[in-house]
Amino acid sequence: MNGDLGQLLPLLGYMAFMIGISVFIRYQQQHSGLMNNFVRTYFIGNRDLGGFVLAMTTVATYSSVSSFVGGPGVAWNVGFGWVYMAVVQVTAVFLVLGIFGKRVALLARKFDAVTVIDIIRRRYDSNLLAELSAFIIVIFFCATMVAQFVGGAKLFEAVTGYSYVTGLILFGLMVVVYTTIGGFRAVAITDTCCAVMMMVGIIMLVYYVLESGGGYYNIIADIGSRHPEMLEPLSGGKMPYGLYLTQWILVGICTIALPQSVVRGLAFKNNKSLVRAMLIGTFVVGFMNIGINLTGILGQGVLSGELTQYGGADNIIPRIVVTAMPSTLASIAIIGPLAASISTISSLLLVGSSAIIKDVYLHRQERKGKRPADAKLRLLSMLATAFLGALVFVIALTPPSLIWLINMFAFGGLETAFFWTLLLGLYWRGANKTGAMLSMFGGTLLYCMAQGMGFKIMGLHQITIGITCSLVLFLMGSYFGKKENPDVLRDFFPE
């Protein structure tokens, strides 16, 4: 397929802009003395994010390419039931910052913690648990990033006419470069730009979908005549109550424990910034997740037929963009969904590299009484970020299908591992190392086994197995295991 250079130029301009931001921030940090504490600056931006940036970076990290490509493709096929299910995502930013935001911020400042794993290590007084946490983060983050690379490259191919591999190289290289150079602050600022572009892209797409379909009421009337079940909450059996329940757990309640979101709580400036972020983030994530899924349904006014004729749910939104929008604007509109991919990858790369360098390598060196120079840490951190990006890129060269399923698998694994470990660890004095270890290792293993065998209970998603087993194991370990050190408990639960 021959590509159109005119379609490519807006995207190239946006990519250059993102890299420019990263270079500028790196230059600013070096000349302001912030890089004197490299680890804190590179991994959490020196804890000075304001409310707007905190909201946008949290939203951008949470809203991945599956939210803009795979999910709306399913909505096109299923109907309003999918939108009703997606409504629960409105609470994601409010819950994660409300439940963990202030708590982890206070603890991070008290213990000079830079990562979520720092807090886990301190709470449970266990290096083994901390390293297990790092391993799980890297494994599931890689799975999530593969989905982002694949979704972004497929969208790029459909709209610009250039090959899948070309798209993978262009935006994959860009996101790895700007994350490696700029660190957390660059990721937070570029995430903000990405979130703005996501909203712009949704507004543009909604406008042209409605115009192509003859307006909202005409589209709904047409859907009602052809597929009346799409207007019902249960969508003719495609959205059973069990699916609602498990999706509300998977993409709603349990997302509060995703490490890539919790780490934002370590980086805000003050309480005013936190409250502002909760309010702004709730509005933005609601607008984006409801808006793009509703657009998927309205796409029935642009595309009709069976899902199989378009090659699956992942191809619906790219086809709608190409069909409904003028070619001169399509390349601008796809910046929004690509921004969702870019922002998620950058955040995951940074948390993944911090797990390797800060939580494993640096801590092991400090236990030996050594402290590597900042120059060495800087080089290793940048290499780890680049290595993870390159690894995921290679895997994405042979793209798997159904990116939203890959994303949900990774979500479930991370939630199983960290939900009870963080929630009970930070709010229950009785939580101990044995309980956390059994919960994280055993619950995650059982979740992955259930996924691999396709085993379900009452047809419910395997997250119900993972989250239930991890809770049972946590409580058993906390009851039979050795109680935590009283000094640790006083640090976390002062009288």
C-alpha cells in the first residue's frame, strides 16, 4: 500500500513536538540543579506536579489505545450495553487519587520513597516481596505495551496508507526516545498534550460520524430498525449481567491498584493539586471513555454489516475514520488515539525501568554498602527504558489480534497482584509479609492458569478468580504468619 505524505506530515509534526518537549525539560533540569538527585527527578519529577498536569497524566496513562480502538469496535457490534459497562470507568481517577493519592504521598515524603515498590518494601519489610513486585510489573507491563504498539500501528496503517511496520517504527521509536531522554516530568507534560489531543480527536470524529450518518436521531432510528437489541442494556444476550459485574471489577474498582496510576500519587505538589486533579480527571476520563464508545455505536451509521467483514473489532474505528472524515483531517484525528497509545507506553516504560534499576539493582547495591554514581544510574536507567521499548517493539512485529483482550489480561494480572497488597497493607494493621507474599504470588499464578486454560466460574471473567483467591490467601497468611515488626507498624499507623 502506497502512503500519502500529506497524511503523514501532521503526525510527524506532533512526534517532533513531543521529542522537543522532552529535550527542553531535560535541558531545564540539568541547568537548574534538579538532576543532582537523579533518581527522584527521573522517576517522579521531583514531586511538583500541579493539579491539571496530575489529572491529565493519570487520565492519559489509564486511557490506552484499546479504549480508542478495540473497545469502540466492540461497542459498534454490541450496542449501548457496552457504553453502560464503560460508565464505571468515570470513577477511575477519582478513586485512585482519593484512596491512595494522599496516603502514598505522605508515606513517600516520610520515607523518601520514589516508587510504589519502595512503599511495599517498607510496609512489609521484605526484599523478596519487592523483587517479586518488580518482576510482575515488568511482565504485565510488557503485555500491555504490546497491545499499545499494535493498536497504534494498525490505526496508522489504516489512515495514512503506510505499512504497519512503518507506523510501528515511527511512533514506537519516538515514544522510547522521549521517555528515555526526559523521564517522569517529560512523560507527565507530554501525557497532558496527549490527553488534550485525545479529546480533540473524539470531538472531530463525533462531528463527522454524525454528519455522515445523517444526525443522531437518524442513526439511532436506523439501528433500531436493523438491530433493536443494540439499544437494550443486555444487547440481546451479548451483555449478560455477569459481564457487567466482571468488567466493573476489571476496569473500574480494581484499577485503583494499578502501579502506573498509584505512582502518580507520589508526584503531586500539595493537597490543592490533588483535589483539583480528582475533579478534572473525573470529568476528562468520563468524556473520553463514554464519548469514544458512544462514537463506536454511532459508527453504525457509517459502516454496516457483520464484524467479520471488517476483520474484527480492532479495525472498526480505523475504517470509520477513513470513511467518515475528509482525508485532510483524518491524519489529525488519529493523533488522539495514537496519543492514547503513546502516553500509556511512556508511563509503563518509566515504571518498568524504575522497577529494574531503582527497586532491584540500586537497592541490592545499597544493601552491599555501595552507592552507584548518578552518572551510572542515569545511563542504566536510560538503557533499561530503551531495552524494554525495544523488546516490546520486536514482539509487536508479529501482531496479535484483539488488543483489548490483551490489555484486559494485563489489567487483571496487575490488579490481582497489587489490589489487596496495597489496599490492606496501607489501611490494615493486621496485614503482614506472609499474607502479601501468598496473595501476590499465589493469586497471580492462579489467575494466569485460569486464563491459560480458559477456566471460568459461572462464565465470569478470570479476574473474579484472581481477586478472590488473592484475598483468601492474604487473610490466611496474615492470620498464620508472623506479625509485622512493631516499629514498621508505628511508621504506617502512628497513634
